[in-house]
Amino acid sequence: MARSALVVIDMLNTYEHEDADLLVPSVKEAMPAITDLLRRAREADAPVVYANDNFGQWRSHHGEILDMALAGRHPELVDPVRPDEDDLFVVKARHSAFYETPLGYLLHSLDVTDLVLTGQVTEQCVLYSALDAHIRHLRVTVPRDAVAHIHEDLADAALRMIERNMNGRIADAADITF
């Protein structure tokens, strides 16, 4: 039997990086769909896993990462997507949520077969996480309206690659069920 999980990629962000000004408008546009996915996944008791950069702070844990993001330039983009007490958290160091993290093991232990990837950045971390999920034989869905990009043309290409090369499903967030 299929079990879905929602993976929230890099939404706890300080927005203090060189591409932030290009990214923020897309995050604002995606925010309603992201928060709706979070609500529906939690209501369905689907696992919600945050995979987030640690900003180079290797002693940090998810609470400190959340605090740093809330103290950043756009706390209004962090507060609506903050993890709740039942959500899971994986600290990542590179683009893929799987690269040298326990995410694969965690999903396997939860009997997850299907991933819904949401968050940022479509043409970077979402794309690489989708590829790593695919090579682990996990089915991937990416809600086109619940991912944020820096460069729209590259994001469109990334979504096409996920669909064509990884047999991923690209859908509207409202059409996704858990």
C-alpha cells in the first residue's frame, strides 16, 4: 500500500544570500499552496519532513535553524511554514535532501513510497532531491504552484526534467492527496 510524505525543502530561510531578492517574490506566490499542503498532510496524518540547510552552523538543531530564519530578513515567509511538534527534521548540507542525510532511512522506516516535494529552490534543491528520490525508487510529485524559484525559465526546465526523466508527477497542489 502506498504511503505519502510531504518533504518541505529549505523553507526555513534567512533570505540573506545573493539570490534572495530574486527568490522572495516566488516564495510569496507559492506560500498559500505550501501552507495548504502542510495543513492537508497533517490532517491526513501523513509524515511531514523538513529538510533544511543549516547555514553552515554545524552545531545547530532544528530549533536554532528556525530561530535564525525567524530573525532573518523575511520572518513573514518563515512563520506560516514553521514545523509543528509532530513534524520531522533533517539537516542537509548540500542541494539534495538525501545527500549524506538520514532521509532515505527515515522514509523507509516510515514505509513511505511516495513523496510530495515542496519548498525552494525548484531549479536547485527540489530538482536534486527529486532525482535522488527517483534513484531510490520513490514516486515523486512536485506541486508546480508550491515550489519557489530564482529563475523561472530554469524552474520550468527542472519541472519538465522531473516529469520526463524521472517519471515524476507535476500537479497543482490542490490536486494532491495524502
